[in-house]
Amino acid sequence: MSLGDRIRIILNEQHIKQIELAEKLGISANYVNLLVNGKKTRISDTLAQLIEERYGYSSQWLLTGTGEKLVDTGISDNKIEIINRIKKMSQEEVNATMAFIHSLEKVHEEFKK
């Protein structure tokens, strides 16, 4: 099974298009197309790790085709969405978000008493 086959599996199982995968990974749609069509036959360890973290497909499986296909990343889709939104925030928005989180922690501590 080629790298292109493995990328196609991810696209099919995740029900996403090449352009969506590219956007989520911060790479070009053309690069994804080259991978899928076998014109690029290798990806970096960094990209494989990013795919593992984002989608749960083992970086080893991506790079070599061996080992378990899926890993448990411990990160839910909701957490990923929150992280992606925070990355787009201004510092002021991040500070406000942190203040909100701290207020929730205080409420939770009070509730436990």
C-alpha cells in the first residue's frame, strides 16, 4: 500500500476532501493532490505527527505502512476545535478566555465544598 493509498484512506474515513485536509494541516491542496496521486511518495516526520495528532492515524503507519493504523490521541474533536479557535484569537481575547476559565474553576471549587 502506497502513501497515496494511506492518504486516500484518511480522506475516505474522515469524509473530507483534499482541500479540507490541506487547510487543517496548513499545507497546500496541490501538495495533498500530489501525495494522493503518487507524485510525492514521502512526507516529513513532522507532517506525519501532525496527522496523527489531528486525525489519530499512526505516524508510523503513515510513513511506512506498518504497525497499527490508529492511535488514541486523547484529544477529542471539541478540544481540537477549541485549540484552533484560540490560535486565531488576539492576545486580548486569549486573556478574556483565560479569565473565564479561571472563574469556572472557582465556581467548580465552590460547588465541591
